[in-house]
Amino acid sequence: MKIKHFAVVMAICAMAVPVSGLAANATFTSATKNTTKINVKSVNYDYDDSDDDIEIDFSSKIRLKSSAKATVKDSSNKTYKTYIEDRDNNEIDLDVSNLKAGKKYTVTITGIKKSSASKYGTLTLTFSIPKASTALVKEVDYDIDDKEVTFDFRRNVSYKNAKVIITNTSSTKTYTTKITEKDNDELSVRVSGLTKGNTYKYKITGVTDKSTGSSKTLSGTFRAVDAD
């Protein structure tokens, strides 16, 4: 089963990256109460047909009480059944279902602190799940074993001197890519050096939407997470 990934990253990335791919960018806010400020690096909402989760990554090591709890509410104060599925010193995974794109949600985690802090407190995050894109790129899949990134298109395409550029989110490093397959509805490239779980930018040129004749540059972001 392919898992779709909506990545919610910090505001500076949202301004720098066009939203046209699978991993749409959005801003989030966070607040810490009754303990030293906890710095949140990113929030990612992953979903499939049976199991949804919110992944929260931190910029520094954190610690949770054994009794720590998490809740999720939307802007109308509706509560969604949530529990802490997994945790380590810089990440928390929450199991939650039935969240919808385009809506704002608030996550509250109690019994949390920075590892260096003396007291536990409460972390509150507010974010929106981006609406699904209507652009030509439908989704982006990453195969860790084959080191391949596959771009699935919503409509049939044709190619002329197609080229794929993949960089880190700050555009300071470009990764070597080689096109391995070109079909009517998907394009695959082999790329080495990606770090599992990180977010990357892509730019595709030389691809034409057959239904419109448009051959605009396609750009967006994706996470290096195996789709299987």
C-alpha cells in the first residue's frame, strides 16, 4: 500500500518552496507551558486507508513521562481519538484518524520536557493539513532499496529532453539523478545520497501535459520514506 505524506514544515520552507507536489508545505505554531521552551523542527501527517499518524520531530532531545498523553482537536473543538504510538529522544508519533485536508488542528501533549529541563510541562502545536494538489504531479514515491524516486502524474504526459533536479530544502546541495523509466503516467529517476526521513525539493523540466499541451516546470517537495 502506498502511503501519502503531507509534510508540515517551518515557515521559512513554506516561502521558499512552490506547493505543487505531494508534500505540500504549511506553517505551524508551537507553545510550551510550565517548562523550558521545546523547539519543534517539523510536523508530518501521514495517512492511508487504515492507519493515520502525526509525526513530530524536535530540534533537541526531549523526554516524556510514562503517563504522558496527547489530544487532537479541530477549530470547532471536536476531539479526535489519539494515542502516543511511538517515541524516542527527538520524535513522537501519534496515532489519529479522520483528519481532513484544509482544516486546522491543535495537538496538546502533556508530560513532556527538554532532556536538560528540570520540570515537565505541556506542548501545544497548531497546524493545517494542506489540501491535495490539483497539479500534474499526483504523488512521489521513494524506494530505499533501489534508490529510486518515482513521480506519478494525474494525466498522460510526453517527454522532450526531460530532466529532474533534486536538492536539499535549502538548495545548497544538488544530488546526481539518472532517469531510469519514462511512461505515459510516471517518471522514475535513480538518485544516491538521500537520507531516510529527510525532505527534498524537486524540479522537473521537459514534461508536457498531453491534455493541455502545457510544458511548465514541475516543482515541489517529497520525503525520503519508502512507500511500501
